[in-house]
Amino acid sequence: MLLTLVRHAESIENATKHTSFYQDPRPWNSQAAHALSRDLVGLTPRGYRQCQWLRTALEKLVGREPYVYSSPYRRALDTVELALPGWPADVTALLNEQHYGDATYMTKRELFST
């Protein structure tokens, strides 16, 4: 059995973490930032190109009938849809990013002040 793990393609959040999403101060609290990250943050143009490459690489590596799992994060679902079009993914919260309660998505200033 071949197990292949793939992280999502480049997301807007990752590409702009130092210039926009994690700006300090920011116009949203950590709970809102987490919801934005989970539900809305999509892929960059580079992320789309990575998915196109991944589509050809995965077919050669795992064949035409892979069993796919994904987290419910928008960027992960977009990666599956673009890299493996037509293949359903079992979506599971077990693949969600590590969550640190209220500290998740806090800026350093917010974290240190609490």
C-alpha cells in the first residue's frame, strides 16, 4: 500500500502572513481570523499552478483511483478539487490544523498581553 501525503497548495494566508493576514493591529479578533482562515482563505495564483503540477505528478505516483481525505479548510478543498478533479474526498476535521484555543491566530502583541 502506498501512502501519499500532500499539504494544501500555497494559500493567500501563507503568502501574505507578514503583510496582511497577520497585520498588527488587525480589524478582527482571533476567533474571526480563525473563521476567515478556515472558510474563506483560498489559493494564490501560484497555488493554482502548484495544483496543476500536482495533478500530473499524483497520477503517475498513485494511479487513477486514489482514496482521498481532506480537512474542511477552503484551501485544502480547493487543492483536492484542482489536483484531483472528479475525485470525491472524505472531509474530516481530524486533518484540521493544530488549534490552540483562544491563542490561535492571535498576533504576538495580543498573545503577550494575555
